[in-house]
Amino acid sequence: MNAAQIVEAVLFASDAPLTPDEIARADEVLDEDLVEQILRQLQAEYDDAQRAFQVVEVAEGYQILTRPEFAPYLERFDNVPRPSRLSGPALETLAIMAYRQPIGRAEVEYIRGVGSSGVIRSLQDRQLVDVVGRAEGLGRPLLYGTTQKFLEHFGFRSLEDLPRPEELPVVLRERIPLGTEDEEEAEVESPALELPLHENGEAEAVDAEVREETETVAAEVEVEVADAAVEFADEDGDGGGEVEADVAVEDEFADADADADVDAEVEADVDVKAAGAAPPEEPDDPAPAPAS
């Protein structure tokens, strides 16, 4: 049994990438330099024979994998392992962590603008990110970074295979520490309007035309507002007159009712006094005394 067969057997049986140092542990005759030489030899043999698999350098190690062009045939079988798909928020959070690691949850949420606790926990369950340390700030929050599983999932040899920072949006390319922005720097000034320059160089004429149109629109708006104010004032005045008239009619009826009540009370008092002033009537003949 030669050294090439040992290396090939170890790679074939492993379900994760192995470094040359790890492969060399399989036998005493192997060392790191010899393993690297055998790996290059196996890669050339598989390519020359047009085998359906190849030796791939991934996640800082080596692994025997099927070639990508055979993926449609393998997808028809349920017993063939498939990489799990990530959601949009998970990919967004993972990209931030990959370029900003080590990074804390607060900074991830600051960049995304939403809470990310659940997404980070899901990425930890998939073994794509893990805690790599603690920050020096208040409370010493946890810091997260990508794992070897992250490199395996995306087929990267190392983090250097990530797209270059200059090809990324500013939010990932430049790192701004939290809470250090000056208020004056945070204020965003509105850019000045750049007017197109005509072929004959009449930029001033275009500027004057724009100002004239703006003033015309402003004057029309002022006229409409003034008309609306006048109509509202007229409606308000008519309504006030009606209310005052109704109040006056109610007061008149209230006065009439009060006068009627007073007259009734006076008549009642007069009747009572008249009844009380009349002397009792005496009989003409005294009643006869009863017989003894």
C-alpha cells in the first residue's frame, strides 16, 4: 500500500475538508510536504481521466467532491446531502459578519436597522457563525465571527476568496464605530441643484425660467388659500348669525314663560288673601236651647 492510496482513502472517507497536517497523521510515512505533493498528483489524475469527482481546496483544507456539472443528476435523489438554503435576512447578516468580524450584535442591528437576535441564533444553529470573543465596551458584549462551516457552505478556500471590499457597498466597505459620529458630521446637507448646460451655454436663462415657474406656482397657491379663507369666514359669519337668532328666540320664550308664572303666582296670592279676609256669616236666629 503506497502513500497515495492512503491519502486518497482518508479524503474519500472524510465528510469535511482536511488539512495536509491532519492527513499526515494517518501514517508515519506521511508528512505535510509529501501529502501536498500527493494531493497535486491526485488532482492531475482525476482531471486527465475526466472523473466525475475532483480534489477541491476548500475551507483551508482538501476534500473529494463531485464536479458541479453533475449536480442536476444528484438532485433527483433524496438520500444525497444538499446544502440548506439561507433566507434573505440570514444572508444579509452573514455578509455583514463576514466583512466586519469580529462584530457584536448591536453593530449588526445598527447596519441592518432591525433586530437581529433571531437571525444570529439561527446562523449559530447552522454552525455558520460562532462567538469568538468579547468587546471591551460596557457590559463586554459578545463578538461573532464566521466558522469553517461558512467556508465549506460557500466553497471558499479562505476569507481571502471573498469579493474585494472596493466591489461592495459603502456600508460593508467602511467601518464607522458606533456613537463616535459628530452631530455636525451626521447632518446631511441637501445637494445643490445642478442645472443642465445647453449647447449655447444659456444656463442662466434656464435658471431664470425655473425661478419664474416656481414664483407663479407659489402665487397661485397663495390665491387659492386666500379664497378658501374668505369662504370659510363667510360660512362662519352666517352660522354665527343663525345661532344668535336662535338664542334670541329662546330668550324671548323664556321671558314670556317667566311672566306667565309671575302672573299666576300673583293671582293665587290675591285669591288666598281674599278668602282669608271674608268674615264668617252669623245666623239670623239663634238656635233654640234643648228642652230639659
